Amino acid sequence: MRKPFIAGNWKMNKTVAEALELVNAVKGPLADYPGVTQAVCTPFTALAAVSEALKGSTVKVGAQNMYWEDSGAYTGEVSPVMLKELVDYVIIGHSERRAYFGETDETVNKKIKAALAHGLKPIVAVGESLEQNQAGETEAFVSGQVKAGFEGITAEQAKGIVVAYEPIWAIGTGLAATPEDANRIIGQVVRATLATIYGDAVAQAMIIQYGGSMKPSNVKELMEQPEIDGGLIGGASLKAEDFITLVRVSAEVRGL
Ligand code: PGA
């Protein structure tokens, strides 16, 4: 049985004080659901304070990005060596980074390898645009992103990688993919592609989240889908009550 994983992606939101307020509000209630892996991916500026505040809790901490070199003259960047003091997870290749900050499948692949080399667990985001979706290109595009992102990564390493399928048109729009569509793309495209590379046993063991307007009103039907192992949550992760609901409902749906 795959353990469901609910991760908040706070994006560029919350000061250190606001971040502490949020994690202090969720950590008590979330302790009731150890059957669900829980994480908050905060801005870099809040990571030190948040990781300190969450010590000993069930909530893990993640970053939203990193560079692939260990150190050096890369003004403004943050390395895996720096992050591993503070976090367990790092989101890599979020569609906003691909769209606004020039990330490509190649940089995503370098970052995944660098994260793994330092013991960080990557959450690798893939997903198609509205145009690609409407043109019937979703399957080929998402499968291509998975293949390129995992280039040169071993089966043993792949088992420790989380994939988040996030259709770009569903992110921040309030308009989630239908549970059936999300389930189909995750199972028949993302997991199936991983199975062609690593074999079925490895692909079946890997955690694949859905992301894109997952919220209290749709989490139950999404989590009822067998291929959806959790969510990467933007907007709804910024409110304590909503985030707790997402974790609670995920636990209930899976009988955990
Ligand atoms: P959303 O964002 O939940 O606000 O749609 C999800 C994401 O971008 O990870």
C-alpha cells in the first residue's frame, strides 16, 4: 500500500511570522494522522524557523526549488548542501518555474540528481498546458517530461522520488481536473511511463500526487481514485483549517 502524501506548496507567500503562525496552528491537529505523509514547502526565508517549529511533529518541511551546484559564484541561488540542514523535500520543476524562470527538462534532471546526491527527496512536477490539453497532446507531453526528468536515474533512486501531476490549467484557477481524468493520466501516463523505465514493481511503489485546485470540496473524490496518492496543494495549503481538512479526509478515505 502506498502511503498518501499531502504537501503544501506555499509559493511566494508568508513572512516568517505568518509562517510560524500557520505551522503552529496545524502541527497539533495533524499529529492525529500519522498514516498520511505531511509536508509544508515554504519560501527559503521561512525554512529555518519552520523546521525548528516542526521538530518532533508529524509535519515534514520542503523547499520549492534549488540550484544543482553545491556552492560557488551563483548569486541568489540556494544549494542542496544548504537545504539538507533544513528540509527533507524539495519541489523540482514546478510549472511556474518552468514558465517564469526558464527551467527545462534538462535543468529539472540536473536538480533531481543533485537533490538525490545530498539525500533530499525530490517532488518532481509535470503537467500539460491548456493548449496541449485541448490539442490532445497531454499523454505524449507528460510522458516526455517524465522520461526526460528521470534520464540517468536508477530504479533504486526512483523509488525515493515523488511525482506531482499538475495540469497547468488547473493550478490556481479553482478548476481541478476531474477525478477520473487525473486518475487516468497518473495511472496510464505517469505511472505507465515510469513502468517502462523501471518495471512495474518500482512504478507501483512510487508516490504520485495530483496538484491543481485540490481543496476541501474536492479532496474526497480525488483521493477516492486509486492512482492518486495525495496532493501538492497551493492555495488551500495557506489556510490552517483547509490544510488540516485535506490531510484528515485523505486519512479517512484510505481508512488510516
Ligand atoms: P493550487 O496550486 O492548489 O493553488 O492550484 C497547486 C500547485 O501549483 O502546486
